[in-house]
Amino acid sequence: MSFISQKFSENLPLLSPDALEIAQRLRDLKPYQPGKPIEEVKREFGITGEIVKLASNENPLGPSPAALQSLSDALPRLALYPDGGCHDLRLAVADELQVSPDMLVFGNGSDEIIHLLGLTFLEDGDEIVIGDPTFVLYEAAATLAGAKSVKVPLTRPELVHDLDAMADAVTAKTRLVFVANPHNPTGTVVEDKAAINRLLARLPSRAMLVLDEAYAEYVYHRPQFPKALDYIREGAPVIGLRTFSKMYGLAGLRVGFGVADSQVIALMNQARSPFNVNLAAQIAATSAITDTAFVEKSLRTNTDGLNQFYAGFERMGLPYIPSFANFVLVDTKQPCREVFTALLKQGVIVRTGDVFGLPTFLRVTVGTATQNDRFLKSLEDVLMTLSAGTPVGS
């Protein structure tokens, strides 16, 4: 009888199955599947040595040193509620981006900003247009709002957003069009500004283009990269999304932001929960945004790591998608679940492509040179075993 004593259960009604009925839109929601945590892999496979996690596109160098120092100084303040308006962080980001502070909204990771977009702008009967495959939270936000997700396949074999096809999918019901640039899970970029302009021209007056730039720091040095800010400054119906989880190494603190016209931001703030960005996250992100030395070091590490992956894949004869982010998609030519499980047994965590509709692909985060080398050696061993028809682990 669970934890309720006999004495109290005689006087109180019991939890009814009727109380567990949930909204239809929640029944339709596909739960997000994050990468396996290190401790779970250790428990599941009895591994006592070091686990290499290359599954969640985290920075292998850890957090920004400037962020770590500021966190240390801030520990005595953790008993206090955070600034609900993210004042210091807002000013720091506004200065870095050269925008007005009222053009920024902050969230518990950019994931929350995506859900804020759904809460603010989507209703029953509305539509969003997304690539296929793409980051799963776009569809989740639409589903929770009662909206429909219209999926447009990526180009093949390049796996790039087909912006003209997305424009063709736009209707009078479209409220939001999501384009991740660079794209997750493929690492590809859209740099055809004419195609972006054609897409914008096809949007109905009530629709906006969301450019998710979670990995923008890896490509902002490219002069041809179409930045969300450039469109926003021209008055275009564009919202940009950014995060501190990737380049700045603050994934565990959960802080991201949206940038758009101040009128759009004001509406989103109506749906935002108070104190949604914790004190530690605000303090760390405020310091990290100006840590240019760490960003430059992270960029070099990422470029070297991608080249290390490419050389290894070419040596093994494995096709891959050249990446503009901090991860790469590789075609193992084997069922990815089998490869994934075999790698887990060797203490290496990656991401399977089947969740993205790519059943022979793995998505692998760039790690340190040592981590990358261990992954490549483990992958080669696993693929040799599978191609020989020998059960892995035998």
C-alpha cells in the first residue's frame, strides 16, 4: 500500500488511474534521448577504468577558466535568489554582440528558449517548418503547443538544409521556421544568403525564421557565414538562438539566450518563468563571454580534432560528413546500434544515428587528441570484429 499507513488509508481516497490521464499533446510527445551518462555506462558494463564520453558535443577542455574563477568567488552568494532579469549577463552579452540589452532573452539553456518560442507564438492549428533530421526539441516545442511540424528532408548526400524546399512547405498556417546553422546532427552549414532571402520572402506576415546558432562560435570567423544578427539589424523577422553549453564549456550550468527585435523579446519574457537562470550560471556566463583566449584555444583544439577524425576515417575507408561544428557524422557501414554497444563495452560513449534516421551513422564529439585516438582505435577494432562476423566481446 505504498508509503500510506493503514490508519490514514481508511480515511483518505487513493490515487485513481483517472488522475493519471494526461493531455493528448503530451501523449504525442516523443521523449528526448540524451547521451548516456558516464556513471551509467560504468554500472551497466562493470567498467572501472576511464570512460571517454564523445556523445553530447561538450567542450573537451572543460569550462572557461574565467568562468571557473568567477564561480569560486561567488560561492558565498548561492543562498540568494538570482537576478530575475540577468542584468550583468545581459549587459555583458549586449556589449559583446553590440546590441541593445532589450533585444536579449535568457533561459535555462537555449532549450528553454525553444520552448518559450512555442509558448509565445504557437497555438492549436499552427505549423512549424523544420529540416529532417534536425534537433528534436523543435518538434517537441510545437507538439506541446498543439502545433504541427512540417518536415523537409535534408539534401542528399550532403545532408544540408534545403531552404527552397522549406520555402515551398510554408503555408498561411506557418508561424516558425527553424534552421540550425551549423546543423545538429549533421554539422553542415547554410551559407547561401540568397536562399535565406528567398525563404524570408515566402514567409507570411505572422511567421518568423529561427536561426539556431548553438555552434556559431565555430564558424563566426568565416566572412561568408550568414549571422542571425545581420538579419535582425535589418529588421527581418528573424530570431537567433545561442548557448554557453558548447564553446564556453558551461553545459552543466544550463544558460542560453535568444536575440531578436525588442518587441519579440518583450513577448517572450511574458512567458518566461522568474529566476529561470540560476545565479551560478549567470556569474559564469558573464565571465565566459569575454574569455577570448579560451575561445581561440577551443577553436584550435576543435580544428585539430576534426582533422584527426578525418584522417582516421579515411584510413578505415569510412565516409563522413565534413563538419563546421564540434562533432562529426561518420558512416560505419554497420548497424549503428551494434557499433554503439560494442564501443560502450570498450568505455567509449558516442551517439547513434538511428535516432536521426541514419541507421549506419554515428555522431562523435571532438575530444582531446588522446580521447580521439582512443575512439578511433576502438572503432577500428569494433568494425574489424563485426565485419569478420565475430560476436563483439567474444
